[in-house]
Amino acid sequence: MAKGWRVPLVAAALGAGVGSVVFAPARWWAVVVDHTTQGRVQLQYTQGTVWRGRADVILTGDGGVLRLPGGLAWDWGWTATPRPAVTVTLTLPCCATSPWVWRLTRSDTGWMVTTDAQRLTADLAWLSALGSPWNTLGLQGTVAVEVAPVRWPLGTATADPANDGLRWTARVTDLSSTVATVRPLGSYRLEGAWTPAGGPTLTLSTLSGDLRLEGSGGWERGRFRFQGLAQATPQRLEALSNLLNLLGRRDGDRAHLKIG
């Protein structure tokens, strides 16, 4: 009798195991994201499964939270061309101009994560919801981010330092602040990179305007550090003095920017 029950029990156990994976709830992603970001990014009000679902995206700051309009949707799939790949399509209505498809493919030397170029846009006024110092600065303007095609080797996959990693360029247009009467302050360019061989890097430069911003930073000893300068044009120094005081240590018509 015991042997007669063995096959049905094993089949039931396997069925339960497969079912728990196939129908795993979307809230599992909420746990992963919360743990990975130490609570800085949260997925709330999840719907669907880990394979296909949606959630509200919450960003937390010092004393505030930002809920991204439209949330985030994901859909895992499979494609056979141009080569077999596991795919996940991310839809971010607030910021992405089109669905963002990421692929996990097998190359001759190992696994590779790839994606096509993407364009993201956002309103800087959203930052005020994150609390200090953003609500004090009261930044306004738009930012457009151009993300280059991503190629990230995993494990033993052959590296290509010239092309591997994540590279992006952001343009901040007509930046203004509630602290300053000068409007706009200027337009700026940020360039970032994150390669498998090293941590993230960031450079800041000024395209135009009365507030000149420049600086650079990167990952050092387990944390991100950034240093730069903010400088007012001579004819706007008085009008921008309060803003310079908030940005960093004053040095005449300049303020030293420092993060980390």
C-alpha cells in the first residue's frame, strides 16, 4: 500500500512545486527590491505574478517619498531570434518613451545581458517629494536621458571593455530653483558609465546659463563620491548668493560641491 501511494505523492509534490514557481506572486519582487536597495526603492500594491505583473514604484528620501506616475509593469518571455534569449519587457509610463526589452542570451563564451538604446524623460519638480535637500532647493526643469545599448557579460563570457557596461547621457534643460530669482539658471549635461571592470562614474558640465556647474565622481572604497564647483557669473552673483550658500562651502563667487 505504501508503494502504491508513493507515485501520487511525488507527483503532487512536483505539481505543487511547479505551481508555486509558475504562479509565484508579484510581491516576491517587492521583497527582492526592498532588500537590494535597503528600502530606498519599494514596489507597492503589486498585481499579477513574478512573470507578468505591475506595481507602484516608490522612491524614499530623507523625510519624503516619491510615487512614480503610472507605476511599473513587467512581462517575462522567450525569443528565438536573432538567437535564443530569455526576455523581460519593462514598461515605465512616467519616463520611458517605449517598452524597454532586456535579454539574457548565451554566447560562445558565456551568458550576456543586453538591451537596445532607450530614452527616458522626467520632471525635476518630482524631486521635492523626496524631502531634504530637494524640497529646499525646489528644482524645476526637465531632464532627458539617453541610454546607450547595454552589453553586460556574466561569468566566463568574453569581456569587451570598449563596449561592455551601461553608459548614459542626460541633458537638464532650463533648470530653475525656488531659492533663486534668476530663471532659468542654465542647462547642463551629465554623463555616466558603469562597467563590469569598475564602479559607476559621473561627470557634470554646463551647456549654458548664469550658474556654472562642473564636477566628477565615482565609486571609491565602497561608496559614491562626487566633487565639483558651482560658480555664478559676475552680473548674477548677488542674485545667486543664497543658492550658492545652500549648494556647498562658499569660496567667493563659487561653492564647492561634495557628495560622499
